[in-house]
Amino acid sequence: MMRVTSRLLQSCRITLFTRENCGLCSQARSVLSDVWDKQPFAFKEIDIIKPESKGWRDLYEFDVPVIHISKAQQPEEDPTLSSLAVKLMHCFTVEDVEAKMAAVEKS
């Protein structure tokens, strides 16, 4: 299972934007777990409903789950820069995530 980590052994970081009681978010976690089993990545999960996540809630309230994929050494995700993020929304497959990870690694 994926663990939240700040270690830089992984080349990519995936940030999952989620909320409680979200069936699609559970599916997204399962997909990410399958990806992680093949290609580990740094992982962070942000509950958009928490008060400190208001910027993300304003962006993604009706869109979770959303993932941002970045190089592990890049700065933490920032709501004001979300338009620049490499992302997948709603439903995605292992292959979708792997393709985005490959693109990020090459950039």
C-alpha cells in the first residue's frame, strides 16, 4: 500500500485531492496503489474539505478525485498554479497514470 513519504528516491510525486465518502476517490486510490506496486512514487493526499484546503476546495469541489503528477523534487502543489499542473480527473486507469508519469519524467 502507498505511504505518504517525502523521500526523493521516487522520480514522481502524485498528489491526490479527495474528500470523505467519495466512491470515485476510493477507486482512484486503488488505481494509484496498482501503479505504486509497479513504479513507486512520492504520495500526498489532500482532503479538500478541511479548512486549510480551502484553495483546493474552491478549485476541485465538484471534480474530485483529481491527481497532480509532478517531479518529486518540485515544490509542493499550489492552488494558484493548478492550471500548469499535469493532472487527471474523475476516472482514470493505471495506464493513464503511467503515461502521465512518463511524460513528467521526460519533461
